[in-house]
Amino acid sequence: MDEKQLLEKRKIFEKQNNIKYNWEGYFVKNKKYFLKTNVYPKVTVVTPVYNAEKNLRKTINSVIDQTIGFENIEYILVDDCSNDNSREILLEYSENYSNIVVVFLKKNTGTPAQPRNLGIKLSNADYITFLDADDWLDPNGIKVLYDILEQTGDDYIVGKTIEMNSKGIKIIGEHESCEERRSVSPFSIPHIFQHLGPRARMMRTKLLKENKIKYPEMRFAEDKQFFIDVLINCKAISTTTTPIYYLNRLDENNDSLTKKTDITEKMESNIAVINYVIKKRLDVEKEKMILNRLYEFDSITRLFNRHHFLKSKNKNIYFKIFGDVLKTTKKLRYDFSENFFKPINKVAYELFKEGRYDDIEKLFKWEKGEKVKDVLIRNQLPYVVSPLKDEKYKFIRVPMLAVFQKDYFEDNYYHLMFNVYGDYVDNVKDVLFVDKQNALYQKNYPIDIDENGTAHLMVSMEELKNLPTSSFTIYLRYNDYEKTNIRRINENKITYEGRNYSFYTTVNSNIALKIK
């Protein structure tokens, strides 16, 4: 359908449904429901909609089915001038539910920012949360978040996000939901600024309105800037391990705006956010935490440690963009690279300063392509051996390394011995078995580590018997939520009560478990 036909279709739809736009360029249905009843909702849910007919009913129904009671929810859906049947679906629901507030924009904005901002403006509840039009909520999601904010009086709460993809499910941003935290500073969680999407979080509406926090109207990175503003204005936040939000990344969901945005536009948006943060002149330690994500993750990892960089025939554009990023660092009061989480990113930065662009390509080609990297232990600290020849960059430090020593079955117990090296040996938490198909299924087992860094895991066959038939990735967990694999080179098998337990070596030379 061409543009002229779409315009004609829209005019017919607007006439048939008596759609009249106000002076601000939008139409609202059911806006005055709560004003008439004088009973205000507990939570506002805001969903921006654009050509979402395929998943829209599932999204809306996930809000209607909330255990907090749909009568306690104000659901605002803002359509950004869809040209599929999204508007017909929205009108249908608004006819059946007076607390579903439908908003139609007269012109497409090209970004979810304005629809979300309009949702904030129209909201009437004490708390607000966001849900994208192709995702869905856990039935208990809103109640869990609401109850915690009511109990704590905190400004903000974030729970577990589960990504649904063709390979299974995985947990997004585990630092946000690895434990139950109450009334903590957002800056007490080291990686808190690493994932800043709108999913699985709820905040006080007053926090947004009083501090005039809005999504910037850009095609990319608008949620980063928004949630940076939210977090720096929070006195205290909470986190929960409870599943809240399902992120749709199934194969058929591949038409997102983010995937269509080219690398140049993405980085222009990231640079805009960097400059926005620098202008705030925050406390130095807070600024370091915020900008680390934008410099290390968005400007190095996403630029260079990706297949699109390695496959590109015009790599100069990537180096030019990174040069533009580095111009912003001249305004900083510190060396931003000292805060990097991954040493390889520090090496890439140093290589860039030396003009060694070919070596940057070589470094990340090795990083992505070399499944089993050579390691070296110096003074109980682990290094990987890079493909670069000069001594300065030949050995790259890694924060933690676990190396298989031996394993065996004895007296109905599985024993695993391995050595642990690195910066956080004293902060090792446990060993974690994670189902490869369903990351929500995890079992943790305590370990003993002696003064030499030798770890001993002992798991009874009765405990292993309770695991489902599946394959499990085995991790050493430290610093509450950070993980590293345990490297091994051989295989150990046992049959117990009719099932086969095979501790084997993956293609990356890490230990794993398969139960048949």
C-alpha cells in the first residue's frame, strides 16, 4: 500500500470512528474515566504502539490479567500513527475497558520517546511502568513491584527481565535482579547503568513530573538518557529476583527500530548522551559509573567487538566515529579508561591512541574467533595470550579465571577440584548450574577454597538426580552476580538410577553437564 492509499485509509478510519485531534496533535479516548469515578489507579502502564498488530493483543492481555487487579491499573497506549490494524485493536479494547486510555498521534514521530512522554503527562497513578508493544508482563509483575515500593517508600524498583528467543530463554541484566535489595543507593550496584531499557521497572510518577524527566526525542539511546536521569534523582532503589517482564526476541520479531538504525546514527545518539551527562557536572565517582557504560560498552564493545565491524569493507568510518567519541573525553576530570570492566577494551583504546588500527581489527578478530584462548598465570593473576607480538599487549589481564584440576565420583558424590585465580577470589560466592535452554532454572552449590586458591565442589547424586534432563552451563560465581566458566580438558561420566550424567568439555574448553 503506497503513501497515498495509507492516507486515504486513515481518513476513512478517522471519520468512521469520530477521531478528532486536539491542538497538540493527538486524540484521547477514556481520558476522564478516573476523574469521573474519583477512584484513582494504583499504577499507570504506558505502551508506545507502532505497527504492532501481531503481538499487541498478547501485550494488552498480559496487563489485563495482572493479579493486582486490572481495576487498579490505568493502561495508556499511545499509537504513533500506525498503518496496520493496531488502531482498530486499540479501539476495540477501549470500548470494553474504560481504564484503557487510547491515544492516537496525528503524525508519526519516528521514536517511542514522544508516546512515552505523553503517557507520563496523562498518567494519574502514584506509580508508573513501561511496556513495549511486542513484549508482555508476568501475571504477578505489577503487584510485586507495587508492593515493594509501598513497603519501602523507595523511588524505583527493578526486577527480572527474561528474553525469549529461538534458542530458549535467558536473563537480561542479571546485576539488576540477582538478589533482593531494599532501599540501597543506585550507585552501590556497579553495573546499574549497563542496562537502561524500560523493561521490568517501576518508579514514582512524582519523581518524573517534579524533576521534569522526559525521554529525549531521538531515534536511538532515548531510554539511556531517561533512566540516567531517573537513577541520579533517586534517593533509594530496590531490586527483586522475581520475573517481571518478557522481552520478545523471537525470530519473527526482527523489525525493530534499533535494528534498522545504522551505526553512525547510533553513535551520534550516544555522543549526545555523553555530552548531556558531562554538562551535569555530577560528583566525579557518580559520573565515572554513568559514563563507563557509554564509553566502554557503547563506544568500544559495540563498535569493534561485533561482526559488523569485522565484516565491514569501510572500517575507517568506525575509527572516525571513535575519534569523535574521544573528543568528549577532553572535558573529563579523570582518565575514563581506568574504569573499564574488561581489560581488552583498555588495550583497544591504547592501540587507537597509537594509531594501530590494523591491530585493533586483529585483536577483536581473535577475541571473537578464538574459542579457546591460551592463558598464563603470573603471581597468581590470570592473563590471556593475545595475537599481538609486542610485550606491552601480548598478555592481557582477565579479572578471574577458573581452571579444572580433576573430578571424580565417590560414595554417591560428584567431586570437582579446580584452581581459582584473579582479583576476586575472596568474593567467590558458589558454583552455578544453569540450564542452557531455560536460564531461569539455576541451582547453586557451595564450594570450599583453600589459601592456595584450590576450590572443591561436592554435590550428592541425590541433588543431581533432582535436575531435569537437559544440558547445563557450569559457572563460578563471584561479586554476587558476575560469572566465569571453569576450563577443563577431559570428560567424566556416571549412570545413576537409570540416567546418564556426563561432565564434559565444551567447544570453548569449559566444563558442562549433560543429563540423559
